[in-house]
Amino acid sequence: MNILITGGTGFIGQILNQYLQQHGHHTWVLTRDKVKAQKSLPVATHIIESLTQIPQTQGVDGVINLAGEPLMGKRWNRQNKQLFIDSRVNMTNDIIHFIQQRKVKPEVL
């Protein structure tokens, strides 16, 4: 399967990506920091900084959304709570738009 992972450089994302590749899956990781991703992810990972970098001709069978502003290391005040929420909602909306634009839709989100 071809699997898109957002938030793939985080603690869970790194382990999940490695597990999926060890079990024969091909992974695409959407990240804000390509250099960090290249240092922390397996070489076979397709690292992208925008969903538009996945060609229409490239099948995506599943999407795993782990992206969002880190919850640790910041005070949970009103402003940061909104940042936590917005980062997750905005990424989910971006993924929905990505799926809507695909000729062949992923089987699972």
C-alpha cells in the first residue's frame, strides 16, 4: 500500500513509518521541516512539504493524520489551546481537499 502520513516526524509518526515500511508499505511523509525528516526517517520515505507534491498518477491507498502543534512544552493557555485546535482542524481540511481532488481516492483516512 501507498500511505501518506502527516506529522510523520513526531514520536508516533517515526515509529509508525518504520513499521509500515518493514511490512512492505510505501510511505509519503508530509512535513514542515524536510531536513529534520531526512535525518530522522528511513531513506525509502518519500518526504514532501506540500500535498501538491504527490502527483495525481501516484496512488495513495490510505492517509494517517498525526499532524498538529505539539501539545508538550507549552502552557495550555487560551491562545495555545486555540493553536492546538487550529493546527489539527486546518490539516484535516487540507487532507479533505487533497482527497476531493484525487481521481482515485484513498480507501481509508
